[in-house]
Amino acid sequence: MADLSVRVCGTDFKNPIIPASGVFGYGREYEELFPLEKLGGIATKGTTLHLRTGNLAPRIAETPSGMLNSVGLQNPGIDHFISTELPYLLTKDLVVLANIAGATPEECAEVAAKLEDTDVHMIELNISCPNVKQGGAAFGTSCEMAAEVTRKVRAATTKPLVVKLSPNVTSITDIAKSVEAAGADAVSLINTLLGMRIDINTGRPILRNNVGGMSGPAVFPIAVRMVWQVANAVNIPVIGMGGVSSGRDAIELMMAGASAVQVGAAIFTDPYAPVRIAEEMNDWLDSKGIKSVKDIIGTVKPW
Amino acid sequence: MKYTQGQYIITEKHAIAREIYSFTISCPEVAEAACPGQFVHIRAKGYTLRRPISICGIDKEKGTLRIVFEIRGEGTAEIAKLNKGDLIDMLAPLGHGFTVDSSYKKVVLIGGGIGTPPMLPLAKAYGEKAVAISGFRNASAVILQDDFRSTGAETALCTDDGSAGIHSFVTQPFTELAEKGGIDAVYACGPMPMLKGIAAICKEKGIFCQISLEERMACGIGACLGCACRTKRNDEEYFAHVCKDGPVFNAEEVLW
């Protein structure tokens, strides 16, 4: 058995696998299938100051080796999260990353401030949701806005602050450096890539929101590239995600520089994916005689 | 157990109409837990998203489920390639099913096209107390009529072009039945315009009505919030989810 534990921002994870925000709700639905303790952590559904109803359906479309979604941050609001969902998750032995979002930097800070008196382990600030009209990706596509929202949230919380970055930018390394300078303790990437499908028989976009976020195995090489570039550009940890569907993918992303790995769309194909991926990582490390997964982080030898 | 994921053997496969297949699947623990109106979420090899298919038969003694589905696109075409003896990967049974009440004396089951299969477990549950109205595009799309008759239910068949049964939409024989009265519940699954029409008649007549909805879906268990459906709860608009809150809803909850 290899040692799968990792440490990110001073927080210990028993393994590097974390279901990504949005695919896993607050964990309850998957507890029916496996104990949540098998996970290193959980990134909870993006939560805002007030309840959000989200976008009209259809919100989901299949794409070659992937999918689009335009849920639009449907969530019950931070007060419900703190009163009902968080206490349940905190009874489990895993790291809870509360994913938060807002329409303005002030709103993001207010959500973070509400979490300050809870025992949540980390905050993941979503500055990259492509499916909401205000805030969301608008924060994540300019260095100034990304820095401003990070600064405001930083001032509102002493929790480890992870900022989740959008890939829909010209230079993700510039955004990463901006949020690092503004006080982020780590970055996570990549959020979904903006995409679109059209039903050619009706001439209508499949998604009611017209466009949505693309994820799944098709985006994996983009994730590897961006994680590698960002890991080489900043001095804070990188949590990698984007199309990971096997233990080999997770190893690859860690070699590119990720300290932990989030798993998203793969869970829709195989609900046991996070558990299977951790096991496959262990098997690969054992087969190579590598004692700790920490020993592979950022070890890619570029040409 | 509420639901589980696993690989199960297909024990029977039949092509029952053009691009419509019937699978019988040996899955004792799923069959034991399943209720009419629930669905199974099937992995299609090479595709990211599973495909939700309604349950058409539950045999708890034999430990089998039956599903009947139509090839709608690449995913269902892939599932249709599976054969007898192959393993099928299912996350099941999922969703909130129909309310079955043994005190009801007369119920009407209305299926339109590929919305017909989920009506069959209800016909089995209600037997002679049920009238099963089925509507199809034409004679070559007609499915499951012998299965409905074998449950003891009274049947009525409609086609859009008159090539089999009555030349009408399902709403015509249903309206006639509703006029006679004495119906305790109506259950329906099919195209949205059909469901909307049935719900309107039921509302006018004050008949309890449940409908089964369809939506593009990802997780299937209520986590990802992909399959939103506008509903009304306690007089407030609420985005319910077809996979967990449904697929069966009380018709009066749904905001069309």
C-alpha cells in the first residue's frame, strides 16, 4: 500500500481525490453507494448568499467524450448549507471544501464571513462559473477583478482560501499570479470550458441557456497543460481537475504539478469513480515501487 | 437499499417495433426495491452520460426487471447493441414512482408512444380496475397491447393516422371516460402536449392525476441538479428535479 495522503494549505487529506463542486451535491446521494470516508475531500455544490433557482432546462447535453451543463448555480443558499448540510458532512472523516460564489465581490465576502464561525476546513471561491450572468466567470476573466474578489474574500476569512480558475482566458497564469498576490492560499483548475451544441433538426441550441460549461475526458489535455503552466508560475499549491476519469489521469495531473485532484463528469459515467481512481492510483504507485503519492507531484521532466 | 449500481445479465432481448427494444434483466436486489414509475440509469459504452429508461416490468419472484426503450440517438443505439447474455451497467432503481392505492376502484392509464412502457406495471397492479389507453403515431409503432390485455385491464388503442385502433389522440377516449365519471386516478406518460391536455381535463373534472416526465439528465440521483422541472410547492415556484423528485409528479404541481 502506497501512502496516498497529501497536505494542501496545511490541511491533511487521506488521499488526493475530491469530487468536484457541482457533480456531487452535498454528498448525501452518493452515501447510498459508498462511505464518504473513502474520499480525500469533497468540494460542495457552489453556494451563494441566497437561494438560487438556476437556469431553465435542458441544462445537460452529451458531447464527444464529454458533456455540457448549464445548471446556473442552483443552490439553497449559505444559511441552509451551514444549518443543514455542513454539520452532516463534518461528521464524516474527510476534508470539506465549501465552494462559494456571488454576484459581487462583497457578496462573495459575505458568504465567506458566514463560514468563518463554522468548522469547515477550506473555502473554494468560484470565480469561474460560466453559467451565471453576473459575477461567475466575469470575475475570473480579468486579473483586476480576480484580484479584487480574492482580496475581499481574503479579508473576510481566516480559512485556507482556494480560488477556482476559469480556463476561458487568454493567460491562466496571469490570473493565477493575480489571485496569489491578492492572498489566495491555493488555486484549483480548470473549471469548465464554454461550449455549445445545436439540434440541427430544430435549429435550437440543446441547452436552454444556449451555452454551457464543457467537461469530461475531452478537456483532460487542456487541464494537464494549464495545471503545468500554473504550477510553474505560482508558489502556492494547485488542485487539478478537468476530465480526470482514471487513476492514470490523476497521476498525470499530479506529475504536471497538482497537489490534489478533483473528479467531476467521470462520476456521472461511473458513480464509484472517485473511489476507483484512488485505488488505481495506489496500484500504479505500488507497481512502480513509489512509496508516497507526494513524491510524484510536479515531477514531469519537460523537454 | 434505495439504489445501487452494478452489472446485470440481460436474459431476454426482443425487437418489438421499429427501433424499439425490450430487455429483461436479471437483477434480484433491484427488482426487490423497484416500484412502478421508477427508472434505471444505463451506461452506454463510450458515452459520458448514462441514459434514463423507465421500468416496464417488475418481477420480484424471478428477480427481473423489464425495460422497453426506443433508439433516440447515439447513446440508446449503443445500448440497443447489447444482446442476451451480455452485461448491462445500471444505476437503479431511481426516482419517485407512482402512488398505487388499493382502495381505488377505477383508474385510467394513458401512454403516448414510448411513454407507454411505464404504464404496464400499473396495469399489473390494478388489473381489471384499470383502463389502459395507448396512443401511437401509426400501426407500426404500436407496442405492448397484448401485455396490457394479459393484466386484465381494459384497453383502448389510438393512432394519429388511424392505421390501428381509433383514429384520434388519446385525449378523445379519455375525455369520454372522464365524462362518465367514477375515475379515482389518472396516470400518464408521453409527449408534453399530451400530458398538458390530460392534466387540464383532470383539473377541470377534479380527478387526481400523476404524470411521468422526461428530461436530459446527468447523475440520476439528485446531486447534480441537471434535470430541472418548474413546479409549484406551497404556492412558491420551485425547480424540482426529474431524477429524484420525479420522474412522477402530481400534475397540479407542474408549471407547464
